[in-house]
Amino acid sequence: MNEINASLPTPESLDRAILALSDGLTGGLHVAQTAPRDEVHARVGEAVAAAVADSVSHINPPPGAIVLETPIRRGDQVISSLTLRKPDAGTLRGIKLADLLQMDVGALTLLLPRISTPTLTTADAAKLDPVDLVSIATEVGNFFLPKAQRESLSA
């Protein structure tokens, strides 16, 4: 883990890169003539910060995310973690609850595009590694437990 952290840029180096990038990008652009320099730097800084956050999301996944053992490739995008939201009755329409509780692959691949962030397609769900599918199915099953049981499991 230290090797990964050592290769990440520091906030100061990112600030320097943002300033250099925004100066270079806005040198001949109309936006540089109409917008204050600080505003241009802020816009470029936001874009760079979003790109950096997206590129390191696999290193520091959000709390509650399921880290995939085998990331999903979708073109140039690599999905290495998923966050699932608790489905409501409308989201579960057309899916048998018993099938979800039995970890039925068909039911899970139907549900995942409805509750996953980033949104998985049915084709993405069908390509999941079995280990990842079981992790996801376990999380989905936990959605159906009463609060007291969930708390006793996490204790």
C-alpha cells in the first residue's frame, strides 16, 4: 500500500500542475480574455481533480463499496468497485425475492443495473467473476435483513 501512496501526487504538485496546465490551455483561448485568471484556474482545477479522483477510485473506494476481485473492462473504463443502493419495491418489480435470496444469477443480473454505481449493464453483470458475484449477492441479501440482525452481524 505504501508503494501506491508513494506514487500518488502530493496536493502541492497537483496545484502546480493545475496552474501550469491552465496557463498553457488558456494562453490563446477566448475564455482567458473573458474570465478572470483565478476562475479559469478553478475550472481547470475542478476538471483535473475529477480526473484524479476517478483514476484513483480503485485505490480508495468509497465507504461501503464492494471491491471487485476481477475488475470489469468497458472500453477504456475499468470498474474496480461497486456501490449498491438498497432497492425499493419498484426497483424489485419483476424479480422474485426468493430468487435473490437464493443468489440466482438471473435475478441478480436483472437487479444489478438498477442498483449499482457505476451502473452496470446486463452484459457487465453477466461477465462478473463468480467470487465477485457471490460478494454482491451477499450484500443484496443483507438488504433484506431487519436492522437488528444487520447490527448483530457487524458487531
